Amino acid sequence: MSTAESDGILARYDERNGERLLAFERDGRTAVIAQNIEGYAMLKVRPSADGDELERYYGFDMALDHAAELLGVDSAALPIPDDAADMGM
């Protein structure tokens, strides 16, 4: 697991259950971007790691925009752990 933090936003990257998970937390709100472990499938945005899928995206930037919206911040404010920087197609 790797983490990054900026302006009250905590990001955690982990690999489990066949998925790469990038989870964000801010003021009790959460958003998760998930991708299969091989890293070639579309990105799924969820409200939590085990939550129902809200939307799928090809691009990491689009998934980040949706995650930021769920947290009520601009996507540029989201810290990205180094291990997650290559997510997306």
C-alpha cells in the first residue's frame, strides 16, 4: 500500500481481490477508482472500495474528475501515490 496526502485529502493505493484500488478520503467522504490488476480494463468509480460501480472511464483524468466531484474538490487537488500514476488506458 502507498499513500499521499494534500490539503486534507488522503489517497491510498492498494492491490487486492484482483483489482488496483485508488481510494480518496476527505471530510468523511470517500471515492474509489478501481481497475483490474493487469491494468488494461476501464476504470470504475465507486463511492467505496466495495461499493457499487457509479461509472466507467477509459481515461484516468476522467475518473479523477468524477472522484473529485464526489469529494467536492477540484481534480487538481487530488494527491496521487506514485504506484497509481499509471492507471488508465
